[in-house]
Amino acid sequence: MQCSFTFRHVDSNEEIKAYAMDKLQRLERYVDAPLEVQVVCTQEKHRHRVEVLLRADGLSIAGEEETSDFLSAIDAVVDNLERQLKRQKKKFRQHKEANEERVWRYRMEVIAAEAEDEGKEPKVIVSSNVFAKPMSLEEAVMQMRLSGNEFLVFRDSATEQVNVLYKRKDGNFGLIRPET
């Protein structure tokens, strides 16, 4: 996090800088990109104002609080910024979910065939993640023909259940559906 401090009508104070840096650290969990933070501390008679401008990855959020001392103003402005970041993250998540097709991930494990022949316990040879996209049976068959794979894991768009379509030795397709 890159922080710059400006003190107006008050001398620069390392204690306030350290306290603000410590409090601002908790905002890093809400953004992926490095933060750029500008903190302005202003004292006018008995009022202490803290203004914070936070920039990260195209996001710009500002907060301002005025109290009787700088430390409580820093606490209040960081709480304010955290609320704004949570709200922004929630909006982003809802927008992303609304526009993105649901894709489910499943772990596929291939069992060693030779281990069964020897009478030993089968071992996992290959393990990979498979994305189960929602589609109809017709779409799944077309995808199997185009891809040339031996099987396809997909989520039936009508029932929302996971199905496995596989190529049989006779050239036809087999379908494994879960019991309901």
C-alpha cells in the first residue's frame, strides 16, 4: 500500500501516521490491486478532520470525518471506507453473478485398471477439474461429437442435475443420470 500524508495547520506526527497505516491495512482485503491512499489531516481550533482518498484498480473511494481528536477521526473514516468497499464488492459480485452463466466445477478421478487386475486397491492416477456447464442433452451430444472426447460432464438445464454423457464401444452414446 502506498500512502501519502498531508498535515494542515498541524505539525507532522509519526504516531498519527503509524496509527492510520495500521488501520488502513484492513482495507487491503477488499481490493486485489495495490492501494494508493492519500490522507489529509486538518486541525481547525478544536476540530480534527481526516480526509482519505483511496484508489485501486479503477476504483476511487473517498471518506471524511471530523471529531475532537485525530485518532477517533481515523477510526471513523476507516469504518466509513470499509462500508463503502463492502457495498462496492457486493454490487460487483451481484452484477457478475447476474451476467455470468453458472458453471460448476467437479473433480474427476481416473482409477488405475492394472491395480484391479493384480487384486490390489486401485490408485488414483490422474486427477483433474471438469467444468459442468448447463446445457440440454442435444447440446451435450453435439459437444461430444465436436470435441471427440470419451465423456462429458454437464448440468442438465431442465433439471439442474449433473449428468455424464459417454461414448459406448458400439459408437452410440450412454447417459448417466442421478436418481431423484
